[in-house]
Amino acid sequence: MPHDCLSTSTLTRWRKLLQLCCTCISKTFWFSKLFVSTPPTDSTLDTFSAPADWRDVPPRAQFYVPVLPRPSVKSLILAVALFLLTLCTCLAAGTQFAVAYAHDQAASLNEFLRAFTLFYKNPVALLAGLPFAATLLTILLAHELGHFFACRHHHIRSSYPFFIPFPSLIGTFGAFILMRSPIRTTRALFDVGASGPLVGFVFAFPALIYGVLHSSIVPAIAHPDPNQNTVIFGTPLLLRLLDALFHPGVNPHILLLPPVGRAAWVGLFATTLNLLPAGQLDGGHILRSVNPRLHRFSTLLLPLVLLPLGYFYWYGWFVWAALLFGLRFLRIASIYDPIPLDPPRRFAAFLTLAVFILCFMPAPIFGL
């Protein structure tokens, strides 16, 4: 027992001595506090109380970005096949424009039908239509790629651009892409809608300048010949301005554009149709991103506005009035993030309005 008591007292004495040494060392090496950190205190967090109903707590933001799958190989093959078919129809249309320009004549449906016979009579002669076809397909492809890359930027799943071949006077009905996922923000809606027309206009504008500089003055083309089924193309405001700049005093109706300039004209016409402010057209997306209420009103009113234009100027407006009327019954996906457009996008919206005014033609085509 005495030995045990002695051992206990000895241990207690050594424990106190060790504690005293540690205290002296910690005071001596004061810089060791630099390596010691205490958790910060926040009164707002310390006093946070759990809600009675967890359904009242807003959902936490998601910080991950989904990786979009690329379009399938089958869709790529289909896109390439449609592009090649559209190239063929545009070559026939371009050949007709090249022959008409070489002979100072207006475009003719009769010559256009003869151009299609060259596919089995003399395919090499179709190379004359290459300037028109290459220019037009470049403008349309730039337009659709603007939409495509805007969709990729905002993580919207979309298809490759699909061209629409058609044996018409201009060789095509344009191109389109399919969006396979909804547009969730107002800014994404604007970017997807405005990217195509603006990029396409950037490519069409220099081609139109080239066409005006190399145009021929042919007074006879101002009057269509019903015996030859000649066609007169309208003059948008941009063409009138360029005509006043490079050919002052010359009526723009008697300017015969070369095939490159005519392809630019088709690009401007396609831009006009896409920028109509209604439905799910590009102009409808832009207007909806700026003012959803005005978009609904314009979608209802625009078909009625196109009816008198079709009666007095161009019958094709009847088709577009019917198309826009049918688009009213298609479901439009909701926008989950209605944040208003920032100043740069508002300025770009003003630019798209200016492009629409510069490209619009009440009577695009006469003689049909």
C-alpha cells in the first residue's frame, strides 16, 4: 500500500511538471499560433432555424452542366444528302440566271425548265450556275450554323442543318434545324433567334455589294413578258440604297444583277421571311424575348396584315398568312428563367429590326 501511494503521488508530481513545461513552451514559441485556425463565426448562420415545413425551402441551384450528345451519324448522312440535292437544284437555277445575265435578259421560267434538262444532256454546262449556288448555299448555311452554335452554347440539343431542295426558280425552300430540347432562358431564346438572321445577313451584304457593282442596266427587264414567262424581282430598301450609292439616278428596277448578286437577293428574302415577328419564327423568338405580350398580339395580328399584302402585291403572302395562322395552334414551351435582356442583346434586337426593314419587300416577285 505505501508503495502504491508513493507511486501515485510521484505520477501526480510528474504530470504537473509536464503541464508546466508545455505552458512555458507554448508561451515561448508564440508563432505556433499562426498555424492554428479557429472556425469563423457568423451570427446569421449560428441563429439559423430549421423550417417547420421543408417544402417552403427553395431548391438548391444546380451547378453542373449537362454534356449534350452529338447528333447521330444517320442525321449527318441525311443532312449531307439533302445538301447535295439542294446543290443540284441550285445549280439549275444558277445556270438560268447566268444565261439571262449573259444575254441581258430577265429571268424566265422557260429557261429554268430547260436548265434541268442539262443534267442528262450536258452536265458540264451546269457549272455556269456554280457562282449562284455556292453563294446562296453559303448564306443559308451560315444562317443555320448561327442557330446551331447558339444552341450548343446554351446547351440546347439540336440537329444538323437540313436543306430543302425544290425545283423552283431559286432552287430551294431554304434550310432549318430541329431543336430537341426546350429553351429555358429569355437570353437563350434571343440568342437562338437572332444569331441566324444576323450571321446570314453578314454573308449576304458583301455579296449584294458585289452584285450591284457588277450589275447591268437593262431597261427592258422592268416589264415582264407574258409570252416568255419572265420574272421581275422586287427591290428591298438595302438594294435601293446601294443603287443610289453606286448608280445614282438609275432606277433600281432596271438593274440586272449577276448570279452572285441574285443569290444575295435570295438570302435577303429568306432573312425577311425568318424575321416575321410571329409564332416560332426567328422574329417571333426575338420579339418574345423582348416582350412576351407583344409577341402574342403580333402572332394574332400578323396573318391579318399579310392578307391585304397578298391581294395587292404578291400572292405568296396568302401562303404565309395561312402558315402563321396554323402556327398559333402549336404548343410553345415555357421559359423558366425570364431574366430581361442585357443592354448588348437589346442593341442586337434593334439591329435585327433594322435588318428586317432593310430586307423587307411588299412585292418580292412580279410575273408569277
